[in-house]
Amino acid sequence: MAAGSTYTPIATTTLGTTTSSYTFSSIPSTYTDLVLVLYGYGASSDGSSIICRVGNGSTDTGNNYSTTRMGGNGSASSYGRYTSAAFMRFAALTGQSTSSSNPTSLVVNFMDYASTTAKKTVLNQISQLGGSYPGTELNANLWSSTSAINTIEIYPYLASFAAGTVITLYGIAAA
């Protein structure tokens, strides 16, 4: 028996102007997992992390997130851990290149996002594809809430997404 489409686009946008944040709201609970994909660059040359807050109805701004990260660029590596934070940190890459020839590529997996009995695990991979800071970072994030996720907000901390950045949220059908 042939399988149906695994990734179902829920929403997609191409930013027409410089934007300080983007929010997906009223996310349906009909999927097993969610995947967010961002391809773009920063609107300024300020170094900036892409960060994320999630919630149920509104974003959680409390210190209910943690991130464990590791990264490298072929000649150096880095790692770190953030606990009791006010957001999930996806990486320090977006604001470091304002050129469309040096974009950032981000893929975020929200596992079991609709569960009301488990804390939420969020994994991401982000790559700066050129510029002054090329490299890749992998992060394991946790939202310490058992609420279902129906709102996701992403933004570069202390910077903005440039016009032309494409952001898509996919639902993953149950296997």
C-alpha cells in the first residue's frame, strides 16, 4: 500500500519586509509532530541567536525552557547548556550575514507537540552557509510544560529577519 504525503504544509510565508518576529498560531493538534523550516538571513550584521517561544494560546515567557547545544565550523567546536531560560536558543547565526548569498538554514522538529501529558522535546539543526561565521549547530531543547503547543514564535534576538526570508511549518502525519 502506498503511503500518503508525510509532510503537510500548515502555513508558509515569504517575508516582504524586515520583520522582528514571526508567529504561527492556532496550530491544529491533528499531527504527530511539527517541522519548522526557515531559509533566510539577517537584516543587520549584528550577531544574533534565533530564539523560539511556544505556548498554548499565547507564548510562554517564563523561565521554562532549556537548551543543550553543540556546533562547529570545520576548525573549531563549541558547546553549551542553558537552563531555566525564557526561550529556546536555536543558534547564533542569523544576524551575522546580511547577504542573500550567505543564508541561514534552520530545521526544527517539535516532537509530540499535541500531548497534554509530556514535556515537549524540540530538536534543531541550523547552518550558516557562508559569510564570516560558517558552521553548523545542533540543539536539544525542552519546554517544561505538559500543555499542547498551538503557538510558535521565532525571532532573532537583538536583530530582525530580512525581507525574502521563507518560513514554513509542516505537520507530520502519524505513521
